Amino acid sequence: MPMNCSAAVNGRKRAKARARRWGVLCLGLAVLSALAAAVSGFGHRLAVWDYSLGFSILRWAAYVGLGAAAVSACVWLYAVLRRAWLGLGLAGLALVIGVATAGMPWRYLQQARAVPPINDITTDTESPPEFVDILPLRAGAGAPSEYGGARVAARQREAYPELGSVSYPLPPDQAFERAVAVARDLGWTIVAAAPAEGRIEATDQTFWFGFTDDIVIRIRNDPAGCLVDLRSASRMGVSDLGVNAARVQAFIDKLIEGSRAQGTR
């Protein structure tokens, strides 16, 4: 009996050590995949590599994360059966990190499928504001600087029917100052401000990959005060994952919020 008890104790110790080692290995792989996924975007943002390489790194990080998650699930079950609580905790953490990393590209894919394959959004699809000072900055960009016309307009109206010209209850000169302030508050970089033309041009960067998008704001006279239109367009890609529409809506919301705060609306 004593020998049997000793063998059982030693067996449990070996099982716990085995679960711990596998848990550490799974956690290491999961963390490595998560770090690779994070670096994939920031590497492009810092101009260390091209965006295509960044996407490749992200894809392989997802594969490693998925593999780490699958192995972690097996280790977790083994740890439960052997009551190896440390191994169970390590495997559980690795499982969560692996699934989160593998799910990142999947979430982006679902987001891309939920919006139309366009990357140029404007509040005036009939006569969209045109880039002027930003045109040299878009030289060599993958996306054209000219608006896509009726096809893009139809897709935009179907996906974002709420976007349209803003009738603003201020004279053009005051609205211009307010628009510049809103653009800066949103973190945009002002490229040009031409009050006489009612034109403001700016750029904005996405957080992760650091893709640069271009914005132009147009302010014209209107019986109610002035009419504000804007356009946000990506420099590359086909689908913007809804980023440009969200940017345009954020500007409109902040502009209207400011007018209400001043009691003008």
C-alpha cells in the first residue's frame, strides 16, 4: 500500500508538471501570436515594412493563435482531469489570447462584408468637394483622387442614407472657423485652409496600420446660413471598413453639437 500510494503521488506530480510545461508552451505561443498581430500594423505605421507584409504577418499570427488555442483546449481538459490547477490556469489564459488573436482578422473580414466595397465618402454625391492642395500628397496612391461617380454614389446612398449636406445656421466665415476647430479637435492634420474659397483640406491616420486618409471640407452660402459638405477618401485599398463614413459622421455630429452649445440651433 505505501508503495502504491507513493506511485500515485508521484504520478500526480508528473501529471501536474506535464500540464504546467504544456501550459507554459501554449501561453508562450499565444502571446507570441498576439505580439506579432500587434506589430503587423505598427510596423507599417512606423514605415518598417509595406502594408502587404503587415497583412501577411497578421494572417500568420492568426494561424499561430488558432493553433495555440486548439492545443490549449486539450491541455486545459487534461489539467482538469488531473487537477493540475496551475496548468489549467496557464492553458485557459493561452486559450483566451489565442482565440482573440485568431478572431481579429475574422472580425475585420465580417466588418468588410458589412459595408460596401468603397473607400470614398462624401455628403454631396452629385457634386463632391474636390481635393486641391492634397493632390500632390496623393501622387502614387493606390486609389484615384477623382470621385467614383454614379456607381460609388449609389452604393454609398444604400449603405449610408443618413449622410448628406449640412445646413448650418452661421455665416460662412464663422462656420469656417468652427469647421477648422472641429477638424483639429478630431485630431486631423490641417493641410490647407482657404477662407475665401470656403475650403479646408486635412489628413487623418488610422490607429493601427497608420493608413492616411484625406479630407476636404467645403462651405458655401445658403439662405439658412451656409451649407457644409465634406469628403473623406482613402489613399489605397478597395474597402475602407466603414472608416470614412464614420469619420464624416463624427465631424457632422461635433459640428452640430458645437452649434447647439452656442444656442444657435
